[in-house]
Amino acid sequence: MNKHSIGKLRPATRTKEKSPNLTGKLALQRTTLNELVSQMREGGDTEITCSIAGWFNVDASGKYITVEISPLFRKTPRPTRLEEFMESDDE
């Protein structure tokens, strides 16, 4: 099972109008990075879109938002012919 690329955003002290409202860190897993790089190479673009999700949480340090980034879901095509079905590794 792959670990998720998870981070935490907490309220930030804003020193300027353009300062972020929240700051934090993200633990980017190798599997997430590899899939993002693979998608970027396949598309030949300089950027890709990935999914981001967030959850409200509270711990001893206060309120924060847990965030997760992940590659966009890519559905693997199902075999359409008997030969493809018999040759696939799916069980």
C-alpha cells in the first residue's frame, strides 16, 4: 500500500498584504512524485494538474488543515477483446 503525500497548513503571521494566510509543509512520497513526473513526461508539458484535498483538524498546537496532493486518477482501459483479456495480468 502506498503512503499518501500529506501536509499541514496552519494560520500564518501576515507581515504584508500579499503574505499567505496559511503556511506549512508537505511530505511528498516518492510514489506520488514518480507518478506526477510520469504524467508530465507523457504530456510533454511544463506543468500538470494534480488533485488536492483538505480536512479540518485540531491538535495540541491548535487548529490546522491537513492537505494531500495526488496525481489525477487515470483509469486503466479494460480489455475489449478476448485476446487482450487473456493476456492481461489482472486476476
